[in-house]
Amino acid sequence: MISAWDCFHFATLELVRSTPIKQRLIAAYRRHLALLPEDQLPGDVRESFGQVMRCLRCVQPLRGEDAVAASVRKMSNQEADDCAALIVEIFGLMCRDHATLNRPNSVVQLHAVDCAPADFEVPSLIANN
């Protein structure tokens, strides 16, 4: 099963292609976001995700199209840009959370912080050689 982070990562990659913004937005939704359950998302991005999903499914489709195609068709280019930017913003927030979760919990101390190098004693066996 693909993670929510991966879904947004791939959706963001879809949004940076060279095709027109409306085509990229539809592809990002269909290929990566459509089946993503909201409960897999961190709590701080669920509201934004809901906003994206409402924007992408708010228009009644004509015969032969789905709600996403109809919704994006009705959007201005600026609205499509804003929706795409919100997807990228959600991904950015998820990256921050992802980095925090994958950060080591402890710091490995390699030497004593309170000792200066001159304070170390050379063992007598090494000093006699």
C-alpha cells in the first residue's frame, strides 16, 4: 500500500510537468489523490486536503465526463494554479512532518563536551613506548 506522503510526492511531480495546468491537475488527482483516504493524512493537513477535494469534485459533470473533468473545466487558469499550489503546500507540510518522524531520537556524543584535549591523560603503556 502506498503512503499518503508518496501520493502527494507523486502528485507534486505530476504538477511540474510541461502540459497545461488543467491537464496536470486532473492527472495528479486521478493518478495519485483520488483514492487517498483522508484518515491516512496528518491532522494538520486534512482540512486543506478536503478543500482540494471539494474544488476538484464540485461541478456536476456533463455526459461522458466525470466530476473532476467538469470541475477543472469550469476553473479559471488562476483557480487551477491555486488548487495546484495548495497540493504542493500540503506536500511541503507533510515533508516537514515526514522529516520529523524520521529524525533520530537521540544525539550520539562522540567525546566529552566538558573536557579540553589537553585534559586527557595518556595511558602509561603508550607513554613508555
